[in-house]
Amino acid sequence: MKRDLLIYLAGRFIPAVVNLAVIILAIRFLGPEEYGRYSLILYAILLTVTLSFHWIQVSILRFLASMPRETKIVMSRFFYMTLLSSVMATILIGLVGIFYFHLRGVELGIVLLFAFFNHFYLFHLAILQAYHRSIRAAILEGADNLIVLLVLLSGLFFFQWNSSMLLFSSYLIGFAGAILLRFIIRVKGLLMIDMTRFYWDGRFSGKVFEVGFGIALWLFFSHLMAAADRFIIYENDGMAAAGNYSAMKDIIFKGITFAAIPIFISYQSKIMDHWNAHRKREALAMIKEGLNFQILIFIIIFIVFMVAKSGLFQQLMFIPEAEDWQLYLPVLFGAFLWQIAMLFQRILELIMHHYYLSICLGCCVVINIVANIIFVPRHGPIASSIILFATITIYTSLILLTFLKKWKREQID
């Protein structure tokens, strides 16, 4: 377990650092309007890709390695499902790009290629994870992000390309480079795709949908929670306001997530081992211990953030208005509560259907959207920040109450 954790952290270190660097470089050198445009288009793509492909990705992780005798057939089916989902998603994103974002020509082409290749990048990454090739997956993801950073820096300082399309182009080239590298570090499965005929099986596809769509729906709602306020701020206050808010929200959420994920990964396996062995009290003790560590990490992050926030928002990101405590504090505490919800949710996923969790999160998203529509026109981005904290608090409370209810029932049984 410790080895897997170290490999995971080593693999996630470069992507985490690059993601934080991309936010800072983009908001500082491209400006809030271009960052806002990038953020809105990106979330439109993420929402579409989540519904079109994530359920396939989940099933690849669950099924692929367990079918060694049918690898060629199963791999071919997954490949053609990915191809169909990428085509449908790209068409939908094209319509949104034309009629909502008013993209034309080269810009539209870059966004469509980004969406299309994103499917196959995730497809290859899922193959490596399904065969437990953690080191190769880390190399693939790390190489992708290094290429992204290199292209972004070249575009900013050599070509002087100050457009949100530079970010999409950087990621597009990163996807292409990672997929090329995937051919070099070959793992069984990649060459087992039969390109001579179209593989489709309705029953197999139905099983894939049944297994993965509940998780995909939950992820869709989580992306919608992250995206809805940005779109409403854009509609009411303009793209610059949406860009500043998005950059502040992204830097806080990604920073806290990266700091908390080692605790989640480490304790997740311990909790699952105890739970599956019917040692419920030991599992609860592990949850409490993990929660204490998360609280400790958050206290450290909070202190460091409060000391560094002026330099971060003013000197690095050029958004001094983000220093308003009413804007950043609710987001900061909301990000922490989200990590707590994820820790308890892992147990609920073992004993409950994913659709219950999706419905809970979906209701919170509806509350979030309605509240933003009502209050953002009056109070601006500060309202979005407070509403985000409130809705995450509601969701975390639902998760905790459901966990306690299920725990008492398990104890009685």
C-alpha cells in the first residue's frame, strides 16, 4: 500500500504543480477575460465528456484486467464505444461553441480537437490503470503535463500569443504527445484492438452503462457544482469577473485537494480492508484518524494561506479583489468540507447505490444554481462564494447523516 501511495504521489506531483502553474500564468499573462473564457469552455467540455465517456472509463477499470481470455474482443468494444462517444461529444461541444461561445474557424477547430483527443488520452490512461501499470500511468500523465507547461511558456514568451486558445492548444499538444508516448511504452491491450471490423454488442454496452453511469452522473453533478456559478457570474457581471472568480476558486480547490489527497488515498485502502473483513469498529477508527489528519493539514494550509494570500493574489495572480475575506474564506472552508465528504462517501459507495449519492448531490446543485440566479445579480461573486460553502455544507451533512444511519443499522444487524 505504501509503495502504491508513493507511486501515486510521484505521479500526481507534476500534474498538480503544472495545474497550479497554469492557473497563475494564465490569469497573470492572459488576463481575467481570457482565463474566464478558457474556464467556461473547459467546463462545458468536462460536463459533456463526463456524460459521454466517464462511464466507459469506469468500466474499463473494472472489467478489462478481469477478462484475460477475451482481451482482444473486450478491448475492441471499449475502443469503438470510446470512438462513438468522442464523436457525439465533439458534435455537441461544436454546437455549444458556435451558438453560446460564438467560436469560429481556428478557435472552434482547436476546441473540437481538444475534446476529441481528450477521450483517447483518458482511454489510454484507463488501460494502464486497469492493468496496474502505475509507473507507466505516472510517466504518461507527467509527460503530458510537462509538454503542456513547455508549450504554454513558449506561447506566452516566445510567440506572444495572449489568448485562451493557447491553453487549449497546449493541452491538445500534450494529449498528442502522451498518446505517442503510449505507443512507445506499450502494454498489452493497445495492439489487441481489431481495426478490421466494427465491434458492437448491445448487452455488453448495457452492462458497461449500468456499472459506470451512476458514478459518471455523480461526477457530472460535481463538475456542475464547480461550473454553474462561473456561468451565472459571466451572464451578470461579464467575463472578467468570471475569470477572476474562477482563478481564485481553482487555485484554492486544487491546492487543498492536492494537500489532502495523500490522506484520502492512504486511509481509503485501510478503511476498505477493515470494512471488507467485517471489522466495522476498526474501520470507524480509521475514518476518525483520517479525519483528524485532514483537520491538521487544513489548519496548516489555512495558516500558510493567510500569510501568503497577499503575495499570491496581488503579486502573482494580479487579482487583489480576491483578498476580500467574504470571497475567499467561504471557498477555502468549502474545499475543506468537500474533502471530508469524500472521506465518508467512500464507505457509502460500498454499501449503497451510486444513484443515491448522485441524487443528493444533484439536489444540492439545484439549490446552488437557483440561489446564484437570485443573489448574484444583487451581490456579485461574493454571493457565489457564500452559496458554494452553504451547498457543500448541506451535501457534507447529508453524507454524514447517511453514514451515521447506516453505521447504526450495521451495528444492530
